[in-house]
Amino acid sequence: MSRGVRRAAAVALTGLQGTRVMVEAAVSHQLPGMTIIGLPDAALAEAKQRVRTASAQVGLPISDRFVTVNLAPASLPKQGSAFDLAIALAVLSASEHVPTAKLAETAHIGELGLDGSLRRPVGLLGAVIAARELGFARVMVPLEAAAEARLVPGIEVVAADTLLDAIAWHRGEGPPADQDRAEARSPRPPAPQPDSDADMSDVVGQEEAVEAMVVAAAGRHHVSLIGPPGSGKTLLATRLVGILPDLSPPESLVASSIASLSDVALDTLVTRPPFESPHHTASSAAVIGTGDARGIRPGSISRASYGVLFMDEAPEFGRVILDDLREPLESGTVTISRARIHASLPAKLQLVLAANPCPCGNAGSPETALSCTCTPHTRMRYLGRLSGPLTDRIDLRLTVRRVNSLAATSAGRSPTSADLRERVIAARARATARLRGTPWTLNGEVPGEWLRGESMRLPRSVTTTIDRALALGALTVRGYDRILRVAWSISDLAGAARPGRSEVAQALALRGGAT
């Protein structure tokens, strides 16, 4: 290490990807001042005022000479206030206030207040996960975020309530910060959780549609619901998340990291599949995500990872937003590219589109068709807002009718979400066992070429109907593959070893919109 240069470690977070950053500080014989170099953004460039003021407030003023702070690697753009703690410790070490022994081997993550207090930065959980993956054995975080940081196994968490606490720990003085001080801080908004009171038993008179949603849940298949107002489209969509299994530990960490990146403070990991329902007036940045001077901000499509993205009144969404869904649905990731930012975020979601059959909502239903005021051209143009390439990526297309009588439905007991969830868990377990040794765990993830391969190919006697539809142009190859995936999910729910003609026929019917 060069004499006079002090280094403290930090983590730069781009989306959920982390990079090791060494904050270098050196004092030179020039007029008093401080500069920060290494492609900082505006918030990071302002850290010099926060560091100088906070250091003076805690009684440890920095050198009265010129201090240069370099964020290495210098070619990587850096955003946000999470570097404040590392900058302050590096500068104070260069001013002979902090020993260097543990500065470079501890990842420092925290925003600095003018009074020397430490605050939680956006994306703290993702930064701690990145620190562990980068090989750090220890991370220092603000006390108010200690519980969130300790959700990540395999890394030591040092909590500091103030800059003085951080300095004392590096000097080997005093006990860790008291957790009581964190509890005295104002509470932050909790992580969003799906409504636990919403149950599939609330849906009456739609037994076939409910069974179709179970098939969708078993394989994480995308669904479209077309029907008049009052037919139960929203009810079905909002209850879908209740029949999904709990998140696995890796999925839970990813979902929690995305919530943290959305500035949600966490005391526990997100264990239930998330549910996102953006309004049709939402912007493309709100749905897809954005990157700006403040960093990457996930949209609804990423926040719904391993859960459900429900787009009600889908034709009312902007055409650009609907078309932007196509690639993430196929790849499971969404890429955000800006002039100085390029990041990929997870988008392994289950999409549910709901739409009326026409602008007035009355077309196509026997009980309301006579009151429809829309021309045939108007109806076609309305549903035509859902482009062919987008609808080709939808596995199940359901036509939902209004319930005309409750007499038959009130006699029997409707299955609850817990009942249906057990069926989904059993079906997913069969799929996981069959796909062991492959990169996939669910039928909705399996590529078509693998299903059509030597080991998984179904007999021609089973696929005769869809082979004929493909030959006539009624099906694309992508649609053909999606029918195969749905057929395997139906087979898993039935406990069968392989799909038969009836499973393929049922999958084709679901693909065509019949329930």
C-alpha cells in the first residue's frame, strides 16, 4: 500500500449485480478541500459535504489539507449514497483517526447524516448478498438495517448506529451498537404481502375456470381472461397467488432483494409469491423498470418475480408497454439499458391478462350480446391491441362467462386455496423430479425443443390433433410447444407418467379459449 493512501471496501450495486469497490483516500499538500473521482453521480459527489460536516460533528475533523477520494475501478459508474460510510472511514484513516487493519476486508454500506448518524440506503439487502458473493466475510451496515442484513446467511454483520460506532469498532473499542436504539427510530414501510384473506372459495359457478387456474399455477403458465364485466376475471386473478406454493429459499432471497431495491425495509424475508397489479395508466418505466442517476429501479414486472403480474383492462395499456412484455416473458429477465447503465433484473413471473370482449363489455355473452353497441370492426380493433406476438406467448386463453344461477353452486363445497395449493405442490414436485438434472424446475420453463427431443417426445398418436393444426397454420411452433407444456402440467396434476390424448386435447382447448 502506498504511503498516505488509505483504502476502505464498499459494494457498487447495478440492479442485483454487485461489484467490489475500493474507496481510496489520500492527503496532498494543497489548499484545503476535497474531491471525489471515479465516475460518481450527483448524490455521491455530494458525499464530500456530508463527510466533512459529519466528521466535524463527531469531533474528528478531517485533514486541513486537500483530500482526494478515488472510487476504484474508476471506469464503473457509481450511484447513490451507500458509499458514504466507506468514504468517511477512508478519509478519516488518511487523517490518522482510524486504523487500516479491517478497512479493506470489510464491506461498508451506509448513508451518512450530517450529525454522524447512519441510515439505510436503497437496495441494502441486495448489496449484502453481493458482498457475500464477492468473497467478503464481514459487512458493516447501519443499525436500523441490521435485521435486514442478517437475513443473508454466511456473512458476519457489524451494526453501527453512528460514525463514532463504526470508528470505535475499527479501533477495537466498545460493544456493538445497541439494538434498542434502532427500535426507537421511526418505522419504515413493511414489505408488501399478498392479501391472506383472499381465497379461491370466493369464486362460485366457475369450476372449469378455477381448474384452469390450478393448471396455470402448477406449471407457471401465463393466462388471459376474456369476459364481460362481473364474470369474475379479477376474482380469479387475485386468488391465483393464494394457490401458489411458498417461495423456495433462493427465490425468497431474490424476491426480497427486489423489494429492498424498491426501497422497502425488511425484517423478514419475503416468503409468499408477490402480486403486482399496475393500473392501465402506468408508464413504461413503472411497469418495465428504469435506470437513472439514482440507479436501477425495478418495475412491476420484476417486483412480480416468482409471483403474479395482473394487468386488468389489458387493452387499455399502452401498446409499447404490452410489446415490451414479450421478451421478458420468453427469457425470464428484463434488461434495462441507458447511456451509462446496463442491468438485467429477474422477470420469472406468471402473467395474467384480463380484458372485456369489447369497449362496452357486452359482446360475446348470450345474456348481454343484444345490448352491445360496438360494431364488429370496433370489437376487433379493441382486442387487436393485444398483439399476435404477445398473445402467442400466453399458454391458457380462457373465455369467462357470467354466472346466471347460484342454486347449483351453493349445494357443494367450493375448494379452498389451501386445498388447491396442495394439488399444485404435488404437481410441481412431480415436475421437479422429472426435470432433475436439467436447468428447469417447472413445465412453463422447459424449452419446446427439449419436449420435442428424443427422450420426451410424445407418440404421434397422442399429438395428432396439434400436428394437424400446425400443418394447417392454425398453430405456430411456439404455440405448439406451449400446448405440450400445458399438457405436461395437466398430466402432473392427474398423477400420470406422461400426457395422453385427453391431456393434449384439454391443453389445446385451454389454448383456444374454451373453459
